[in-house]
Amino acid sequence: MDKNPTDESKLVEIISDMAKKLSVRQQHELINYIKFIEKGDEKRGSKRKTVKISVDYSVEDKFYSDILENIGAGGAFIRATRLFQMGHSTSMVVSLPEMEKNIKLKGEIVRLTDEGFGVRFTEEHNEIFANTQNDLWHFQAF
């Protein structure tokens, strides 16, 4: 096989053959990566804050606790080993015990990786996040 084929049809064939060998989860990751490449640097419209804090959330009427990795006005990333599907709705509660606050947010799973999943907040919950963003940015765990 030519290491750098230039014929477009040959490239598509190689990509297709490689994709067929991937697991379903890896195929979802590939699709997400291709979408990311298509959008370029405009993927994220807001700044994210790196965090390491426990988050309680639900997907499909089941409840879980994992680690919130980053959060911003548009969404968040939760480190998890569970398998979810793209498009599932999720509700989460971010607890800020030192401030005696719980921030409740809702969104949709829009990204899957081996490390976890990305959530895009609903419009309404973008506003909720915006109103509490200052508290989050100054919270000690961040």
C-alpha cells in the first residue's frame, strides 16, 4: 500500500477499510474527530476551565457519579468508563460544598472518547451556567 496516496478515491477506500476494523465506539470517535476537523478551531465557542470535581448525573433514568474534567458556558466533559450514546440527554449536579451551592445543568451527549463524554448544555442551562460562572471560576477545587 502506498504510504501517501494522492488519488481521492484510493484515500476514501483506505479510510473505509480502516474504519470497518474499528469497534463501534472507535467508529463514533472517528466520526466525532472528522466533524472536529471539518469545523476547525471553531468547535468550541466558549472558554473551558479545567477542573477535577465530583459530579452526579443521570442518563436514561440511571444515576452515576464521576469526575467533571472541564466546564464552560457551552458544555462540559465528564471522565467516565461507562458507554453512552450520542444524543442522549443528561442532567447533572455540580456541588460546591464550600460555597454551599449546587448547580443543576442539563444537556446532550455530543462527544464520546475512551476517557469519557462531552455534554453540550441546553440554551436554558447555558444561561444558568453564565449566572454561576463566577462562583465556579473562583471555587477552590478549580
